Amino acid sequence: MKSRNRAIIFGLLLLSLALLFGAGGHYLESWATGLDLTAKAAAVGGLLALAYQLRRERDLTEADFIVRLNESFLAGERTHRIYRLLECSKKEKQKEDPFTDADIIDMANYLSFFGPLLSLVERGLIEMRTVDIFAYRFLLATNNKYMQDRLLHADGKADAWSNVYRLHKRWSRYRRKKALPIWQEEHDLSKVSGYREMTYED
């Protein structure tokens, strides 16, 4: 998305320069006998204003998406309860399993909350830097060994979480590239058997 918007803005700037200075003597001569520089400058200003508006609308759309997504997360009482259990597990260095069999559905819903983000990022509809505000909540779950044992790496269940695996790989690479922390690396999901196959890595 960022590269596409940059391309649009860059194209508008090139068009602006072409309008203002021309692509050669032919255009300069045409302008001298036609439209004056004041009109051309106004046209350039309009194009630049359009470029700014495109950028602003994109930023506002992304901001609105993040606000709504966060509100959705916080509004889910059961999802929030799983979040608290994961926090406690992290503080205790994952010494004991904080979950029970009755938590499986809520745990699955917690993970499912992040699933659609992969499609949005892969299709270029939103950038990784935009959703990175949720990185802690995501890695708190995926890098929890009990979440892995009960769902992500459980027999017969791993394939259902292929999007989560692929998102984990993409997100981890992004944060390492930016020198950002990866929480609970000692239990990183990438260490489980089959991670390579689940993330389509050659």
C-alpha cells in the first residue's frame, strides 16, 4: 500500500514538473503562446493538493481500522480473559499451564482474531507497520508453549492454524528487521516441528 501511494504521488509530481517546465522546447513554445505560468502553477498546486489528500485519506482509513480492531478486541470479555491468562503465564515464565480444557474455544477465538490480518497484509491493503501495534498480543499467544501444545501444535489441529503460522513468520521477520523485541523467544513458535512446512518456506 505504501509503495502504491508513493508511486501515485511520484507520478503526480512528475506530471506537475512536466506541466510547469515542459518536456522540451516544444512545450515551452506552446505555453508561451497559450496558458501563462500562473495558470500552470495553479494546476501544479492542485495536483500536489490531490496527492496530499490521497495520503491523508489513506492514513485516516488505516487509523480508523486500527481503532475499530482494538475496540473489537477489548469488547470481547472472553478474549480479554485469555489475554490476562497469557500475561500471567508470561510473568511466571510459563512454569505452569494457565489453561483448562474448558478454555479451548476461547483460546481458539483469541487466535482467530489475528487470522484475517495476514490476508490484508498479503494483498497490500494494510501495512505491517500499521498492525504492529498488536504484535505483543499476537506473540504473547503464539510464543506460549501451552497455547502451542493445546492448539497450534496439537495433533490434528495444526493445519487449521496455517494463517497464524504464516503471520507469525512475517511478523517476526518484520520486527527483527526493525530491531524490535520478540517476546518469549525461548518458546518461539518457529521452534516447533513442522513450522517450516506450515509457513511454506523453501
